[in-house]
Amino acid sequence: MQSRFFSHTMKWFMIMTFLAAAVGCEKSTEDKPKAPQNNASHQQEDRKPNAEALQAQAQTQAQAPSQLPSESQSKSQPEPQQTGAAQDTLSSLIPAGKALSLLSNGQKAITRGDLNKDGIDDLAIIVEDPKDSMTERDLILFFGNAAGAYEQSIYAKEAIMCKDCGGVFGEPLEELSIKNNTLLFTFHGGSSDRWYSKYRFQYRDRDWVLIGYTGGSYHTMDVYQREEEDINLLTGDFILKKSDKNDPSGKLIEAEKGKRPKRKLVKLSEFKGKICDETVIERVEADKGNRDITPSPDRQFVFFTKEKNETNFIWNIDEAQPKEIREIASRVGYAIWSPNSKWLMVDSGTSPIRTGQLVDPASGQIILEVSYLGAGKISFSPDNSRLLYARGSEDLPSIKDRHVDGGRISIIVLDLGTGKEKIVKQGTETVDYVFPEWRDDHQISYTKTTNSVLQGKLLYTNIEETMKLEE
């Protein structure tokens, strides 16, 4: 009986133990996080972005074309590697067979900024044939739009100097930037004698024109051989700077400031890496039959003589052909320009007694003629109003007459407004005044020569003097 009860009891105990274990297992399973499911359809759902992700991706792709490096980025660091739409857009802007050029600092020639004043960044790039370093490079400008795309504005062929055109200095392309709605690029080259040129182009009246230029030169071994000119081609305002002779570093200081006549603006489509006047001057210099080549200070005109038939010309760079200057008295010795480029004085003759002919460069006509001695060049006053020269008077006897021709030599100032001469230092029987030079608008310097004869020989002594001209 006990055995049957024990057997029955053990049977129920085992059943209850099993049920308790089953309940505990179920509870434990509910408390644990669910394991990831390996169903393939679930994996695909996990890869699908939600609506917000799709919208963000669309916005990113729409903005991608404008993600080209900014001006500051292109200067301070290499162009970032781009992918997707941005890379495709930049690639599509570069013509087939071309590659982006590099600046002399190794940065890519690409910059962004507002060029047409619409508040949207535009784009400028310089490209080249990577297989030919001697070909000029091309400048391409694009206008940006609100959608982030670019439309080509101009393709300027040969606007940029080739990468070997800097001489010993090497790569001449120093800068490409956009500042104040203006495109700037700078060239730099040379060897011990260095030069640099900065050009400023602007979009005006639906075309690209050169509005400003800064050019200079210096010597690496002489700090006092520095000079720089900056000119606003829209207004004619210019500043000329030269080395300060009193400064150990030869810093540039203002030497001259003023306004020059307005000239025809050079179009970017016609630009060949140099301003137009340099192109004309190079053409004149390239002809080995030309001599006495003398550009005007404002580079608007260039005078030259054709050696073959001794004919003289003046070329206005805005005109297709030069004008011949007729009736020059004799073989040209030299030509000088007034500081404001309004007048040209052509010196000619074959003896110490010279002939100077004042020429109007605009018409090529001779305005007046003077004679003087070659004892010092004829020269214009700094304010362009007068001429200074020395002339002998054979009608007045001199102690040196039996030894030297010319008579008494005096210094003369000619007023260009009236055409009248005035003797400012009168020569005497024993004293001549030669080699006059302008100190400023009010003072001149000259050499005072005192003559004497001893034992049949002409003797003389020289003294340098200055004088103030009467008002």
C-alpha cells in the first residue's frame, strides 16, 4: 500500500516539476531581446531609406554642382577630391583633351566668386593641353545659376601665358582669383631681372574688358632697380612707383601720379597674354628693319623709323596701321615724349646743331620746329608746358670762336602754349651754359663753362649750377 502511494506521489511530483520548468522557460524567453531574423525580405526592408532620407539625398544631389572649391579654398589648400554629381559637373566643364592648369604654387587654376553681380557664385578655370607645355592656355568663365549649374560665358583662347613662358623663373601663372566682381590673374617671370603683370577684367555691357593693369620689374641683386605702374583703364588714373633710394630695402614709393587719356578697352576675347600696346610694340620691335623705337609713357603710341628708306612712323595702338610723319628734317637721332604723352619731339640732324620737330601724335603732323645744340638733349618740363634746350648765337662773338663753332651758348625755355622762346641764362664772350635739365617745374640745372685761351690753346672749367625760373 505504501509502495503504491509512494509510486503515485512520485509520479505527480515529476509532473509538477516538469510543468514548473516549462513555465519558467517561457518567462525567460519573453524577457530576452529578440534575435535578428534572417529572412531575406526583412534584409531588403532594412536597406530602404525612409522618406526624409530620400528628400535629404535629393537635396544633396541638387546642390552637388556648386560644391566646387571657393576662391579661398583654392588658394589655401588643394582642391578636394569630389565624387558623384560634383565630380561629373567639373569634368563636363573641361573640354576634351584638356586638363586643369596649375598655378606656380601648385594649386589648381580654378576659382569661384560673383562676376556678374547677381549674388550667385560664378566659376573661372584655366585649362591646357597636358601634352604640349609650349601652347598658350585657355581661360574659361562660367556664370552660375540658382539651380547650381553653370553656363559658359566666354572661352578666351591664348589669354594665359604658356607654362614655359616665365623664362628661367619657370611657371609664370601666379594667381587666379575673383574679387569685387572682377577677375584677376597675374604673371611673373624673368631671371635676375624679374617682371610681373596683373590684369583685371570685368563684365561690362555684355562683354569682358580689361579695366586695370599693374606691372612692375625689379632686379634680384639691386633693390634700387624696382619700378611699378598701376593704371585704371576706365578713368585713366595712374600711379608710378619707384625704389626709395634712401631706404635700405629699396621700398616702393610714389614717384608720379596723374591721369592719362582714356583709351579703347581691350576685350578678353582679343587678349593674348599681354596688353594690346605690348603686342603692337612687339610687332614693331620684331621687324629688324625698324630703329629708334620709342613708346609713349602711356603706351598709347609708339614712334619708329624704317631704316631702309629713312621714313618715320607713329602708331596709335587702337588703329590698324601706323601713320607716316612727313617732312622730318634729317636722319633721326632720337625721339622723346612729353610726360603726358601729348607731344613727341623728334631730334634730327648730322651735326652738333640739331633740329627738333614737335609732333602731334594723334594726327602725325609737325606743330613747330626749333634748333639747338647737341650739348644736352632737348627736354619737356614735368608739367608738359615747356621745352628746355641750349643754343649758340653765332652773331655774338665768343673767345672760343677760333677753336669751336657755335658762338655764345645760352639756355632757352620755349612756352608750348604760345610758341615763344625766352633766354633764361645768357651766354657771354667767355661763359657758355650747356647741358640744361629740369629739376622740377620751377628749377633747372646746367653746366657753366668758363672759356679762356692760353698760348693758342682753348682752356675751360666747368661748374654745376641750379637756378629758379621766374614765374
